[in-house]
Amino acid sequence: MLTRDQAKQLVQSLLDSQITEMDCEVAVIDSATLERPFGWVFFCQSKEYLLTGNYSTQLAGNSPLIVNRHTGQVVATGTAEPAEEYIARYEASLASGAA
């Protein structure tokens, strides 16, 4: 079973591996992290925006990432709907055994 810190490191490693695609460094927003029975939902933003607050460096279209504490699975969500919708779907998939 993962700890929150281990789950965050999984997410940060994934984000770090995508730096060339995103053309900027991205960090987890600790204060926005949601804890649920299945694990955590991590939100991220460009490091520059988090440090400076400069809106021109803010990421757009970055979706929350779900980490299952039991399996270590990292699941990307989406941005078309509120995060709670994606979380509810993930929870439903766990209940049905689909995840």
C-alpha cells in the first residue's frame, strides 16, 4: 500500500517525464490534493506559475491524476467536466470491479 508521499512521487515522476512535451516544469499542488478511500487525486500546475503567479505561465487543460493507494495505478482524468465527475466515475469503476 502506498503512502501519500509515495503516490505524490509517482505523479511527479510522470510529470517530469513529460517536460519536453509540456515545454515547462510542472509541480503537484499539495494544498489541492484530495484524499479518498481508494487513494489520492493530485492537481498540478507549472512551477513558474506557482512561484510567480504570472498568469501567462499558467497551464491550461491540465487534468487531475488519480493514484490508487492499493495498486499504484495512476489514472489521468480529463478537463471537460468537473474533477468530481471523474472521481465519481473512478469510484464507480472500483465498485464494479472494472478498475
